Amino acid sequence: MDPKVAKADAKHQQIHSQKRKKDSEDRKVGNEIFDKLTLETLYKIANQGYIDVLNGAISTGKEANVLTGINKNDEFVAVKIYRVATSDFKKMNYYLHGDPRFNVKTKNKRKIIYSWVTKEFKNLKRLYDAGVNVPEPYTSSNNVLLIEFIGDENGNPAQPVKNKNPKNPDEFFNKLLVELKKFVNDAKLVHGDLSNYNILNNNEIPVIIDVSQSVVLDNPISKELLERDINTLVNEYTRLGVKTSFDEVWEYVSPKF
């Protein structure tokens, strides 16, 4: 066989092998997301009028995928689907424990996921009602959470700050601190995992997301989590050129524990 032909044939086989592998991986992820109970849950939510169409992914994580949906009014919504197979139940139990709103005494993974989703919905509702800049929560059921889509009118989602630095970091950071103060003092919650991974840059306006692990101030770990959040933000925004310090931020946002 001509060496050029052999080389081309090998390349052809390699491409097909890679495509089969990717297709297999896509099917695996699809099966993990859209298992029977999840499909039934989505069907129920669709029947309630919350969604008509599911589109592509906004984000893909170890525990959950966020998809773009369209409701009956042709408006975009965000559909967050938690996966039972890959969730970190040890972490979930850590954040559920000590929260007086939840009394989870089960080792059933699916029930823990359902409690986790309910917790995120209740946290978002509490934050939204307190005037914090978070996505408005619409409904939740089992392992599915429907929330406001943050992005443009064409369905392009707002990017996290880690992917889209603010044009004016000082101004953006000041806006973020206002939101954080309301988060802690008005909603009386502590985020617990706040960083530029879960702060969206929506036209230079910070929007805080991923609040499933957020705890009430009465939780014994709330002070420790707030200290960690502030340290993370100070480190990240100092790297962006903002002159700030832990003490300065703590004095501004912290409640009396």
C-alpha cells in the first residue's frame, strides 16, 4: 500500500475512533442527566407551563448541568439539573447539617439531592426577596431547579467573572460588596463558596449564583464560611488590581455573630 494512502487511512480511522468515543461520552452524560425520574420531573414542570423547550448547556459541572430553556411566553429560563450519580453527598450533608430549615436523616442519595435542590430554591427566594442580585427562582421539583436566565435577549448567557474580568475592577468590586452586605445582613445567609467562579458579570453588574450550600447565620459554621468567602474575594480582586483588605471588607459586610 502507498505510504500516503496508509497514513490517510490511519488518520481516517483515528477520527472515527475519536468521534465514537465522543458520541459514547455524550450518551453517558445524557443518560446521567436525563434518567427516567428526571425526564418525568421535566415533563411535570413542562405541563405546569414553566418550560416548552430545552436548548444547549450553559454550564456543565460535576454535580449539575445548567441548560437554557424557553417558556410558553418565548422567554429564556435556566434549568439546573442535579445528577445523582456524581454528586458529593458528604459535602451536601455537611452544609445541610446545622440548618434548622432541614432535618435530613437519611442516607438515600436521591432524597439528599431533593433536599439540596429545595435548599437552593429557598435560599434564592430568601435572597431575591431581600433585594440581593441573584437569579429569580421560579420553581423546583426533585432534582430540577428553574431560575431566571441571566444573559442577553439572544440567549447568550452572562459569563462568570473568572471568564470575563470587569472593565473597572474597583467599581465592580464595590457593587459586589453592596450585594454581599445585603446577602449577609438582609437575607441573613452566608454564601459559603463565593468566588469569581459563581459571580456573573452581567454587563458590569455582579450577579451571585450557586447558593445551594449557603447557610443561615444561626448555623455554627456561618462565621467560618464568611471569613473564607471574604478571604477568597480579597485575594481574587487584589490580583485584579483592587486595593482592599480582609479587615476592610469584614467591617463593611459582617453582622454581629
